[in-house]
Amino acid sequence: MGVSKTKKKMVVSQRAKAEARRRQAAAERIGPQPPKLPKRPCLRDLNPPGSWYKSDNWHRPGPMVKRLGASGARQFARQANADMEPSEAEINEHMLEVLIRYADTYGRSGVPGAAFTLDKTVRTSSFLAEVMEAQQLDEEEALAAVHDLHALGLLWVDDDGAVWRSIPPGIPDPENTEWRMCERVLVPQRKI
């Protein structure tokens, strides 16, 4: 007393038609959907030039932070840094701190060296105070804004630690395929 294959196909076909009618009625009730905004490109997708941005310098802090939590990620870094010189281990911990703090800003991949250099250069210059004053922000908000500009590709860290205003590919014209460095914003006070 089994159901024949043709009857099964008819039942599946009727279900599919009923689902299509239901979706059509829902679409008419809801009305037209607004156009989707383009997804914000992550810095890695923009493929910036320079040694900080080479393929082996990209890291994904998000999964580790989600899995271990921020304190677990810090503990993991301390264990990994155990064999290093104290100054190197301290720099690695600071890099991880910057990536953890701005993991959402940099998206799926961050550049710890460039982010750390940007953070250190901005903190040791008058640039942060200028941003705070101009935008009426506190220090953490101003730092977050600077990292956001970096994540968008509007600030670029040179190999020597200098920070440049930049225009990434696709801005303002989608036909633009080259990075353009506009002006040097910050020069590090000392070699980073």
C-alpha cells in the first residue's frame, strides 16, 4: 500500500506551489524591500601596498577571541611569547591587545603590525589631540575613529611607521584600481 512515485512528486509539487503563493502574498503585504547596502570591504580585500600588508602578516583574531574570550586570548599569547625576549613578547602582547580591542573594526582579518604601529604613532603624537578637539571625542573614541579610517583604507601605514591619508581602489570611482597616497599625516617620533 505504498504511495507511488508520481503521487509523491505531485504532493511535493503542490507544496512548492503553495509555498510560492505564500511568499508572493507576503511580498505584496510587506511591499518592496529597500536596496541592500554594499558590504563594507575589509582592509585585506583592498590589498594595500607595503610590507605591513603582505599576505603572511594578516591574522584573524575574531575566532580566537570568541573561542577563548579576551582574557583567554591574552593568556594564550603570553604562553606563546614565553620563549621570546621580554621586549619582543611585550610588543606581541600590545599587538594582540590592539587587535582584540578593534576586532570588530578590522573585520575578519587584521594586520597586527600595521594596527599596532598606527596605534603607537597616533598615541605619541599630537594627532590624537587634534582629532579629539576637532570631533569632540574622548581619547578612546578618537582612537577608534582613527582605526576605523585605517580599516576602511583611508589611512595607510608606511614601512617606516609614517601614516598617510590614502585613497583605496574603487573610491571615488569604481574604475580606479590603484592605491593613491595623498599626504603624510604623521611621522613617527622614533623608529617603531
